[in-house]
Amino acid sequence: MSSFDLQIILAGFLVALPCALLGTFLVLRKMVMLGDAISHAVLPGIVIAFLFSGERNSGVMLVGACVMGLFSTFLIEYLHKKGGLQSDASIGVTFTAFFALGIILISVLAGQVDLDQDCVLYGEIAYVPLDLWITESGTNLGPRIVWNMSIISVLVILFLFLFYKELTVNTFDSSFAAVAGISATLWHYALMSMVTVVTITSFEAVGAILVIAFLVGPAATAYLLTTKLKNMLWLSVLLGFTATVLGYLLASYTQGSVAGAISIAIGLQFVVVIFWQNMRKNAANKSASISTPSF
């Protein structure tokens, strides 16, 4: 493999790492669609922030998207608790409305906004090696996305390391957390804030669809393989890395979309694990029926 190929794979893994770790908690909390809602709801924030900043890599764009993502989580909770809607209904209403608003803004302001619907929906990780971070002195530090996602990955790892107990207790037993003085609301929004930041920083590299695939797929597959949280965390990261490599090889062979190929690899992992588990269950049932004496 060339350095160009390795940079793309590295960028994909650095997106998969934080998404898989946070996605584990989303899967366990049965909040997978909330991650989907955030990924779509941030679009109008990105467009509006871009109108003010005029740059795709500005801090203003990150802030605008994060504000919109956090606002969507507050709105979802409000509709669920105060509006009497079911969680899935409040999520569906919120993310479709926000995403539609973003698409309309892109269409109406196409002359002012250097974004397009294809970029929004699919991203293009293949261009990561071309987006270099060059200092004022002319030093080439490598792909900007790699640096951005390295920082985000470290922040997510530190977040989980420092607050593992609080997140775990709230995930598995919110009633006990309340008795122990651990605020369920605080840690819910802390987790959603991290998901929002990861989503935004991943957006430019891989697009919303692959972000959702990384948030859900590896964690859901790991959930089928283990019952221990720590094992689920590292397994989801391993599955994310494996899917990135396999997806890139598939894209190279077919000359297709890298993001699409990685998403397919993530889906295939899940299908293979489901098939393997069914085979094990059938074998176990057959073995039990053979060993059981008949009268």
C-alpha cells in the first residue's frame, strides 16, 4: 500500500474509534436513533455557520453545528417528557425537520454556500490526503482530518476513562444512579455533547451516512459477541478498524465510493455474526437433542 492509501485508512480508523466507543453506550441505552438525529440535525447549523464564516474548516462552523446538535437533543427530550410523544416519534420528527431545513438552506443558498447535497450525505474520505495542514512557514504536517480526529479520539478516550463509572451506572441502572447522587440528566447531555462533537468533526471526512454506520454497526455487532461492557468497547473499536480496512480494499477493487464500501463492510460484519450465532444455536440444540434420552 502507498502512503496515500494508509492515510485514508488511518483517517477512517480515527473516525471509527470515537464513534464506536460512544456508539457502545448509545446501543446499550437504546438510543441509536438519537445519534442519527444529531447527525442530521446539525446540517442547518453547519450551513448557517458557513454563511457567517465563509470557511469549511473554521471554528465558527464547529460551534454552530454543535449548538444545533445540542438544541436537537434538548428538543427531543422536551417532546418526549413534556409533549407526551414516544421517544422514537420525537426523534423522527426532530431529525427529519432539521435535516430538511438544512437541505432547503443548501438549495436556496447554493450561490453562497460551498456545500452540496452529495457531500452532506456521503462525504469523500478519498480526498483526505489532499486536504493538508500547512503551517505559515510552509511545513507540511499531513492531512488535517487526521490531526482533527486524533485530538477528538484522545478527548473521547479521556472522557470515558475519567467518567466510566458515571456513564456505566446511568446506562445500566438510572434509579441507583439517582440514589447515589449521579445526575442522569447531566450525564445524558454530556454523552450527547460528545456524540455531537464527534459527528461534526467526522462530517467533512466521511459524511453523515458513514458516521451513523460507525456509531451503530460496530457496537451492535460487539453487543452480539459479549456481555461485558469493557469487552464490548474494545471489540467495537476492533470491528470498526477491520471494516475500514476491508471497505477500503473493496472500494479500491470496485473503484467505488470508499464511504459506501466501508458501510457495506460494517453491515456484512453484522450479518456474518448473526449467521454464526444461529449456526452455534442450531448446533447446540442438535447436540442437546441427541444427548437427551428418549423413553
